[in-house]
Amino acid sequence: MLLSKTLLSVLGLATLAQGLVVPLEVRTTDSINVLSFDSYAKETVFQLGDAHYFSPLTEITASLDNKDALASSAPTPAVVISLTSSASVSTLTAVLAEYASKDDVYTASFLSTVILHSPTSLSIPADTISYLLGKGAETIILKGKLSTASSSSAVKYTSTTGAPAPGPYLAVKAEAGISLYPVYKLEVDPYRTFTAGVYARGDGHEALGRVTTESGDPWVPVPSRLYTLYSGKPLAGQRLAVKDIYDVKGVQTAAGNRAFAEIYPVASVNAPAVQKLLDLGAVIVGKTKTAQFASGASTNDVTLEVQYPFSPRSDLWQSCAASSSGSGCAVAAYDWLDFAIGSDTGGSVRIPAAVSGLYGNRPTSGAITLENVIPISPTFDTLGVLARDPHQWTNILRHWYNGTEANFQSYNSYPKKLIYPTNYMPHGSPEGQAIKEAFITALQTKYGMQRVEVDFPAEIVKGGQNISVVSTASSRINGWYQYSRIARDLIAKYSAANGGRFLPVDTARRANFKTWAANTSQELYDQSLPVIADYRSWFNDEFLSYDNQTCSDSIFVYDVGTGGLPSYREAVLNDGVTAITPFSDPRNNTLNQAQVSPLSGCVDITIPIGQAAYNSSVSLITEYHPVTISLIARAGCDFMLLNMVDELADAGLIKTVKTGRTAY
């Protein structure tokens, strides 16, 4: 059966321009429908039932030495099943049920070819063979020391040793035997949160670069969780999306800018922060969109070159907020994605978490290396995680930050003072305010905290600090560092390659790139660093001082989000009263609430606690917007707050959030 170019185009498959497309045999059973084979990229796309799958035919997971075990030369779906001490029908039933419950890539359709292996000698009962045949198995291959008394012609043997990870594969007959290739389920990204799906290739990754239909929604290749689930690693089986400012070996880092992607080569190494997550067992599925150069742009009208991602929440016209917008909205949208990493310089993890109803954090400055991550400045840049499940989120963060120079210590006692800044709180809708007040009361009750109301700007003045001077210093540090490390070289190289032209760049960075050369300098940068250091000393030694039992003597509570008000992706719909734009301060403070932790270098976490109703200007019905609360502790007290989150989750005060229109 030949597939037309039209069908290939509709499916977003490889065309003749990408390499020779050779349609393979299409089998009419439920086993496999091979849609295309790209001999140039050595990739195949196939369909099982309603699902599409992808397999890179350059990445052999394992080889079996008996090629005659497969009757057909056509690729066939297969599943590797790992057995230990039993091969009874009840054992197989339990194993397959576990695979199906823990993995959304494996289905019963992969039982066409079953490969059984065990680290010990086992005799497979004849009724187990019959059970598998009844499940649709056409071939049953016994590896190594396995044997059976069954006389079924479907049973084949291979002497190959070694144990490929359990899970679904694509089996292909080769000259030397049978090659097993990994399979990825192709998930659609209708909210356009990814720049590209990626898959493992060699010791790096490669962008998939395929779309689903003429609408252009990206396909994201999602590997079986079973490949890593039983590895014993802390993040085994968890899928990760990476903000497109981190280097991933073999994949282009674009930082949201086409000129940058054209001028600089694909990444030759993984950012160490990314590599650590891979070493911990996480698997990368794609790179997510970012505002250009992590600028913080948070609406569609100022994010022009790369289409701003869509939020899955409420009326589908909400902002994803700030530069980690793709990471935030991806985690809020897709059950097949466990977590994403972003960066927070001035709010770009915490605010996406707030508007999407997720757990998100800004760690203490210096929590983890920033190497091979597009910088604004190391003084303020931090790397954080967005997730839906509080326990999963805290587990990821503990392992990610463990063993770094920050040397975070764990505390299981908690501060008795809760600082409530009256210049920032309350804000938001009446319902949103009520949700926050109820949570704050519950927090006070659980930990015996005393609520202390303060006017934070007045505290800054009492501490001998000048917020105008501090803010100017931070602007000079950020401006000079990104100009000297990124913009200057990029502008020069683009101009040289394009007849003296200035590069196309989004609104948020266009004016900066033009003026930073005149308005910033190494001298001003050097003069500004001690200003920030002095402010941080005041904040962490006097305002939130150290306590040897609780790490921080106080917790600063506020709301970096919208307080339950909508925040539209279309800025004109945000009037500042019934709807607010991310990064705006609803109470018009001189110091924006999102800047408290960056200037102080403190840990700051965002926690979803509910949702509030609003009348949508887009859907024209009642919708629900997430409500979150933010907690700041002294620098270095990250693990104390993470322990508190675990306790709050255990007590039922916070919960895992859902994907889709509503968080609860």
C-alpha cells in the first residue's frame, strides 16, 4: 500500500525534501500500521490503534541473535517483559497490569511479539504460553536461561544475554539477528508550549521537527516510562521539559530568537544543571518556549517572533506569564509531562506557576550552577522547577540542589513568626482574598505562628537601605552582564552577516539592546555589586535573621500572582482592576512584590491553594482562575520550606493540581 504525499503532509511526516520516503508493509491487524520510513534520518512513524508512535532507527537498544524468530521482515511491535522468581499466569497478569498502569506508551498492541527474560533460570509453564497467545502474541521469544514445555510453534529462543529494560519496542529483522528500537508515543502540543520535541540520540538529543496536521501543532516524542522506571534512580520514569535557554547537547538553543539560532551552533554539551537531572533518572521530551533572552515578556503582543504559548486554564486566553511561560503552561496542560525547568531572575518561574496554578520556586541565589544557560546576570539568575504534585516537586528540588556549593541543610522545625506585608496584601478578587486568608490562618494554626503586619518599604528605610539606589544597581548589573555576554557579540555578528542591519528582536529587548552600550559599563557594574551585597546582608541578617532550629526566624507571606483575577494573554483586556498583567503590582508599590526575593537572594516558593470564579471577557461565562500564595525565607533555608510543603500536603492543606481548564 503506497501512501500519497498528501497523506504524508497531513500527518506531518518526512517528505522527499527531507529524504527518501519508503512506505513499508501495512499490516491490517491491530499490530502495526507503518506510515512512513525516512531513510535519510533513519526514522519511522507508525500507528497502533488511535495512537501514533515514532522510532529512531539509529538507536538500537538491544540485539537478539535469532533473526528467524521473526517471520516477517516488516517492523513489528514488541514488548520486553522482565521476570524474577515466577512465570505463572498470575505473575504475568500482574506484571502486564503494572506496565499498563504505570506507563502511557505501552498498550496491549505491543504483545504481538513478546520477549521474556529473567536473571535466573526459569521454566515458563505451558499455560503461561497459552495465556500470552490468548493476549494476541504471535511470537514469544525466550531469552537466555528460560525454557518451556510448551510445544507451540510461536515459541522461539535466543541465547543472547543481557537484559534490555522492560517496555515496548519496535522489532526489526536484521542481517545479524533482531534489532530492538525504542518507541516514543507522539503526543500533540495544541497549546504550542514547546519549541520542539526531542529524543535521545547517541550521547545527546535531537529535535523531532515534525508536526501533526496542517494546523502545525508540534508532536512531542514521549518515551516509555518503563525504560527507566526500575533503574532505582531518584527521578526514574519522570519526564522533563527544558526551557529554551538551557543547552541540551545536539539541540539548538535559540533563547526565543531566530537570529541567535542562525548565528550560533547547536549545543555541544548539556548544561550541568540539565545533566544532573538526566543522571538522576529524568528523561527530556522537549524544549519549551521562552520570552526572548528570558526577558520576562508576558503577553502575546510583546512576544512577537515566537508565538506566545497558550494557557490550558479557564477560557484558554490567559497569560502563561514571563519568560518560563512555555514551561509553566506545558506542565498545566499535559498529564504525560511530569515537570519542567525554567529560570527566575525577577519572577519567571514563580509567576508562571501562579497564573497556571502550579508549584514553582526561586531558590536561594547560587543554589545550582548556571553554566551553559543563557544569562541575564548570575547575581539574580536562578534555576527552578514547575510541577503539579507537591511531593514530586519537593523530591526533585532536594535532589537537584543536593551536593551543590550552596550546601543546604534540612530543618524540621519551623518559624513562629509570619510576616504579613500590608503594602502587598491583600490584593485580588474578594474570593481570591478569602482563599488566601483561610490558608494563612491554617498555616498559623498548624505551626503556632504569630502574624506580624509590616509596611515593608518602611522596614527598608529603617534598615538604612535606599530602594531606589538598590533597584538602579540591579538594573545596571542585569543590563551590563547580558549586554557584555550575549547582546554585544550577537549584534555584531548579525550586522556583519546582514549588510550592517540591526537584528530583529522583540519589544522587551529591542530598546535595551540599542541603549545598553551607552547606558551600562563594567565600571557601573562593579560599583553596583556591593550595593546589592549590602542590601542582602541587611535582609538576611536583620529583617529575616538566622535561627539554629528553624533556619529562618520568620516567613514572609505574599502573593506573586493575581489573587484569583484573570490575566489575559492579550494586554488590552487587562484593565488593572478586574484583570491584571503579570509583573504588574496591583497596589502600585515602588518595589514590585516579585522583586523582594531576587534583590535579597532569598528562597521563594509559589504554592497553589485554590481557584476563584471570574466573568471571562473572552468566553463570556464564569471561569476559574488559580489562586496561589508565596512564601519567602532567609537565604539558604530552601529545604526548610520544602519540608513544610511536604507536611502541608500530608495534612491535606495543599493538593496535587489537575491539568486542563481548572486546577481542581
